[in-house]
Amino acid sequence: MTTPFFQTRLGLGTWPMGEDAHSEAEEVSAIASAIQMGYQLIDTAEMYGSGQAENLIGKALKNFGNSARDDLQIVSKVLPSNASTKGTITACERSIKRMGCEYLDCYLLHWQGSYPYEATLEGFIKLQERGLIRSYGISNFDAPDVNDWLVAERNVGSPYQTVCNQVYYALNARGIEYNLIPLLQEKGMAFMAYSPLGAGALMRNPKLIALAKEAGLTPAQVALAWVLRQPHAVAIPKTVHPERLRENLSAANLVLDDALLKALDQIFAPPIQKKPLMVI
Ligand SMILES: NC(=O)c1ccc[n+]([C@@H]2O[C@H](COP(=O)([O-])OP(=O)(O)OC[C@H]3O[C@@H](n4cnc5c(N)ncnc54)[C@H](OP(=O)(O)O)[C@@H]3O)[C@@H](O)[C@H]2O)c1
């Protein structure tokens, strides 16, 4: 199953990389290992480590030639406080400079702030016209916000399309199944599931650990394959450990059987009513 725009369904998250200078060597090495073992998508943001996560990606990319860049999709995000038209453009230019990557494959508004959506969209459009981004999207937008954003996109007459919404989605955060995932599917947008391991908490869930063991899988493989059972989903788990990078990547090719999916539903119930969007 492919998703609109994204060439792969499992990428690498980079938060909270770049926050502790002592971890720099390990984090650069993790990003480089991920690229080497076949990750084709990296998610970052100007916010992560105040730009330092993007610097780490830049350092990791230096190990590879231009051919590696061509095989990689890089997603970054503009802070709402920078999301005026001019601010969006300059923030993107700074991100590209930090990573030395010439362009971003997708540029997201990290969450809603005080600038009108039209202002941010004008920035995105100018960036895409200049070839500095290949697409744009949003993050932490619930269903009504997605609709408002799409109205703004029509108002500015964008020649492009919003390709994705990056939101929290994991076994322990299923609320978006109620009406956001169906809306994104209807609009032809991908959704990028952040914190697909519940920011690590799911890895300590005894019931998930037991079910995974019974299935001959790891809890991470079950949690990620479960996210990816959704058409149009992309998962972006973060790890700095090479063995976990490999383990997480392997989940992209796993299909969970009906019995396991039912057992997961019993532990992590699907939503039966609208819930507020969960945000980390
Ligand atoms: N748009 C947004 O507002 C937003 C918000 C939050 C996150 N994000 C993005 O989503 C990415 C992922 O989210 P996240 O980092 O919050 O949570 P996550 O990927 O669900 O979980 C990461 C945690 O799980 C651990 N882990 C990873 N693989 C594991 C494995 N195979 N076995 C056991 N533990 C494992 C990691 O530790 P180790 O590193 O020690 O392995 C880390 O503590 C972020 O890095 C960021 O790029 C976006």
C-alpha cells in the first residue's frame, strides 16, 4: 500500500535529538545508520533542539553524496510564531541551510498559531514555486481545522495540494479514527503518525508485551504494523539504537492477522465518540 506523495511508510523521527550536546555523536551516527540501512524518510522541525536536530541531520548527510539525498524525503516544520508569509520563507531557508539539503520534500505548519492560514500558505506556495519545498502540509490539525485550512488553500488559489497532516496516532491514542482519518482519506491526504510507540510508553505495556511475544514479534513491531494497517499512514518512530532502527524498519513489511488485531482492540479500544485531538 502506498500513500499519497510519500515513497515509504516508515521514517525516522528526530525529536528530542539535538537537546544534549553529549549525545551528538550517537545521534549523528543513528541518523547515518538509518540512511545506510534503507530509511527513506526523516522527520524533523526547526523547534527540535532549537535547530540542532536539523544540524545533526546535516552532519549525517555529509557522509553520503547527492545520490543519498535523492533517495531520501526530508520533512521539517515551521513554528507557528514564524508562520507569517515572510517568516515561513526565512524559516525554511534556515532549515535547508542547517541540513545542507537544497530542498525539503515536505514542509509543515507545526501547529496553529495566530497568523492567518492564508499567510502561511502564501509562504508555502512561494517556497514551492522556488523549488525549495516539494510539497507542504499541516500538523496537529483536528477535522474542523483541516476543513478551515482547505478553505484557506482555496481562497489563496494554491496551484498545489496539502499532502499530509502529522498527528499523534498510536495504540494508546486512537481518537483520530473517529472522524479525522476518514476526512484525510476523503481529501486524499496522507497522515503521518507521530509518537507511534506512544513516545515509548507502549513499549512498557505488559499486555502488549505478552501479545507480541505470543505472535513471535516485538512490541515495537506490533505497535508500528498496527499503525500501518491504515491505508495512507506513515509512521515516524524515533530511536538512536541501530538494532531498534532495524527492528522498527522491519515493521513496514508486517501484516498483523485478524486474531491479533481483535486482541489489540480489546486492550486498546477504538473510539466510539469524538475525542479531542491528543497532542504531545
Ligand atoms: N508534529 C508534532 O507535533 C510531533 C510531536 C511529537 C513527535 N513528533 C515526531 O514524531 C517522532 C516520533 O515520536 P516520539 O519520539 O515522540 O515517540 P515514539 O517514536 O513513539 O517513541 C520514541 C521512544 O521509544 C523508544 N523506542 C524506539 N524504538 C524502540 C524499540 N524498537 N523498542 C523499544 N523502545 C523503542 C525511543 O528510545 P531510544 O531512542 O532510546 O530507542 C524513545 O524513547 C519524533 O521523533 C518527531 O520527529 C512530532
